[in-house]
Amino acid sequence: MVEPRQKRVKMPPTGGGAELILPRRDLEIVHNQLVRKCLCALHLPDLLHTLTVCNECFSTQDASRIAQMRDETLLYISMLTLFFEVSLRQQSRGVLCSRISEVVEAGANNEGDVLNILYGFMGLEDKFVSYSASRALSSLLLMLRGRACEMVFEKLVSNIAHSENMLEVGHSLEVVRRVIEWKDLDEHPLESTDTDGQQPPECNRRRLGPADTQGVNEIKYIGTRKLDCKWFILVPRLTQMVNEYTVEKEHVIVSFLTLWESLISVKANLSVTDTKEFYSGLERLLIPLTRQTHPIVWRKVLDLYNEVLCYGSTLALQDILAEEPCNLAHLLIRAVKDRRFLECVPCGGSAGPSSVASHGSILASMDTISDESENGASTSTTRAENESEQGDRTLLSKVVLVLLKAIAVTVKETRCDSSSENSSRSGGSGSEDMDMAIIERSLREVIRKLDTFVKSKMPFHPEARVAEWMVKLFEDQDDWLVESMVCGLDICTGLGLRIRQHPEFHACVNPHTTFMVFLDTICHDHDVLLDLLVSNETSFLLYLLRYLKFIRRNWEEFTSHCGRRLDEVMTVLIRLRYAIDRLVSKNLFPYNISPVLKLLEKCEDMYEVRN
């Protein structure tokens, strides 16, 4: 016989009237049990009483009193955060501690009290308390459903749009961002992959059904919908803050731009229709970017633009490009060509030996640091100079990358209008030919200005081509390096025969130059190529596949460009084929690599015939 379902336990009253004393010892016990991901060792009435006393205590205290109870306040917030996060993790895995489940059900009637307490903490001047409260609120928000969830989002978005408390605005942005970026399968490296192994053996586990483990996507949808309704207010407010930049507003500006990047990122698992509105207003961010704009704002705006133009992972794979990234690409090209965009980038002065954070300069800086204790006051100055130079190089790299992607997107957009790849290689005809002529002239000017700009900031040889120095610029950042190589290759192939009519332009972006410099950078080690192929952190598979096709179609050009170095280049590719073959024969390659293998074999055959 099935027993009747018990009524949900309610939070007990505390008796009112008397002054409340925070049960710190009880909070520590609950906290320590949550670290073990189980509350079965504690009695439900005791748990509920502890939570009720804490809620009533913090609901009746003013800011000055809370400041005196700082340690207890942080302990309470930490306990709530841990409780929500443990519950979320277990729900996503479908196995929930039954005592945690009972506390969640019993506390459903008191969600409003906890929310109000955390809202109050978020506006406090104590940055540790306000930040911790925002973390707890984001975890609680992921557990809410229905109207309660909508009300929380409405309040948060209203704070972002209208609040004059910059700390509250910044934390509201962070709460929304954490919800948007939440992934059910995100797992701490130290956690076991065994779902039942997450809790101690004595834990009384409750198996959840599919309906109980879903709901986060619905919460993300609610959050994006609430932001969508206020987007026309939020973007102008952000641009105004950028124009009126102060240190107090820096946190808000960075948080807003980070949230914007998350909304657009494919990693957030949001649908295209849900994020389409957030592409509006991108052009407004370009106007405040001047020489006087703080570098951190520049970097965050460039991060956002680079995410919109996510070429290697998204746009390069699409047959037809969306309107929004194309419009941004056009905007950036016009800004460089007509509005002196590059002159506004605040990254250092003229090129010199100290401008490049090369391996040599890194070693030199380490030697300098080792001697700092003897030099006294020079310590902080030297470190500040090194950090400034590294920051300049990062900003410079982001500018170069976003412009290379803008050029590649523009070329691809025009190529998408043609019926086949062959028409491009034959030079095109009619309106397509005219469009490509106009675009090609504009792009030549943009690349010329980019080349001049980079060489004015970095000590590259005056005769070095873009195809050469971009490898050296990005050599310490694999994903940026590979994406820039994909862009350079697609620019050359997209312009077809037209680029070969301008030898200087062709030499500037020649993919063979890029590949040979890349091999020099990795010391002709085929194992590095293999590591990049196996890794999912770059788009190297896409690059190698397209470059091998390019070699096959332009074999004579490839051999002529390599000259005396053809043997050493082909040796790397042949060794790579052998290494891939060995892994494939043992079923150790993580995906189907046969298209690359066939192209490597084809190139090897042509090489043997030549010899």
C-alpha cells in the first residue's frame, strides 16, 4: 500500500518580540555538512529553525548593525550560496539529497524573505558582502520558476536601467550574466564524474524525473526576454557611462560589456531568435572609442566585436552570413578607411626594442625582477612598465584580429553572392566583378593602414608582410593565431584571380608565407600540428583542411614559393600523416580525420612525382 504524501513542512515561527541572536554555531554546522553535499545528518526541524532565525534577524537589522555582524553575515551568505549550488548540481545530475529536497520544499514559502535580504546586502558599501550576496542571488535565481523568476529578473533589469547606485547596478549585471552563462554539465575539475559518488554513502538519495532536472533553459529565456524589453534603454546608458568614464563606473561598464558578449556567444546555448535583438546598438560603441578612452574599455569592446565576428568557429563555416556581423564588419572597415580608427587606439608609442613582449624580453624582465630587491624603488616602476607593455600588446592584438576578421567576413559576404567557387577564380563577371573591384580597393587600403599601424608600434622589419608578422604577433595565443591564419587564407582564396593582378597585395596576405613562418615558429615539429588537430580549443582542423586544398589547387605556386625549403616543409607534412595514421590504426583519434589524411596523401603524391 502506497503511503499518502506528507504535507510540506513549513518554517516554524520564532516567537517574535525578543531580540534575535544569530545562531553562528548552527550555521557553521550546516555549512560543514553542505561541503559534504548532504544534510541527512541534521534534523529537519532544527535546520528550518536555524534558517528562520537567520532570516528574521537579517530582515530586522539596519546597515550599521549588519556591519557589526560582518563575519556572521558572510557566513550566512556563504551557507546560502553553497546550499543553492549543491542543490543545482545534484538536480542537474538527477540525484538529490532527500534532506536538501525537504529544505527546498519547506523554504518555498520564504523565498521572498531571502530575496529581500540578498537585495539589501547587494546595495551595501561593504564590497565583500555585496559581492557574496550577488553570487548567492544568482544561484537562487537558477532554482526559481514561473512568476517568482520573472519578478526577480524585472527587478534586476530595472536596477540596471535606472539605479543610481553603481555597486548595485554592477552586481545586478553580474547576476544576470551568471544565469545566462550557466551550464548544467559544467563540472569542477576536482569533482568525480560518478553521479552517485558526489554524496557520502550514508546519504538518503532521491532520484529525480526528467521534469525535475530541466528548467534552466526556461530561466535563460525569461532573462533574455526581460533584457530585450529594456535594451533600447540599456545601450544608451552604457554609452553614456563610457563617455563619462570614472573609476566608480568601471565595474559597471566591464560587467555590461561582458554580459553583452555572453548574450551573443554561441557558448551560452541561446537560440538565434533569442539573441537577435542584442546585435542592435553595436555601432554606438564605436563612437566613444578615442585616444582618451580607458584601455580596459577598449579591450572589452574589442572582445565583444571579436565575439560577434567569431570567424574561425562560426562564420567561416556558414554558406550565407547573417546581416548583423556583416554590418559590423563594414562599419569597422569604414572606420579604418575614413575615420582614422587606428590612430585612436591607445597602445603605446613608436616601435622599439621594448615594444614587443618576445621570449627574449620575457627572460629579460625575469632577470630584472630578480634584481628588484637590490634596486629598491625601481621595482614597482619596472613591473608597471612591463605590465603596461603587455597590456599594449594585448590591445594591439585584439585590434588586429578584429580587423582581419572584418576583412574576411566582407570578402566572404561578397563571395556568397556568386554561384560557385570557380566563378571567383575566373575573375567573375558583371555586377559581381564590379563589386569585387570596389571591395578589393577598399581592402587594400585597410590592410596597408593596418600594416603601417602595427609597424609603428612593434619592431617588425619594414619589409615584413602582414602574412609574416601576424604569426609573430599572435604566436603566444594559439586560438588567435589559428583564427588569423584562417582569415588570411580565406581573404586570399575569396578574392581569387583578382588578388593576383596586384602582386604587392597578394604577397602581403600570401597563405604560403604564413604557413612557412608558422612552421618556423613551432620549430618544424609535427607533434605541435598533431596537438592542435586533437585539441578543440582552436579551429586548426578547419585551417589545415582548407590550406591543404589550397596547396592541391595551386601546387606550382606552392613549390615555387617554398623554393629550397620545399623538402623541409613536406617533411613536416609527411611526418604528420604518419602520426595521424598511427593514431587512426589504434582507434585513438577523437574524430573522423580521413579528409585531412586524403589531402596529405595527395600532396605527398604530387611531391614524389615532382622529385
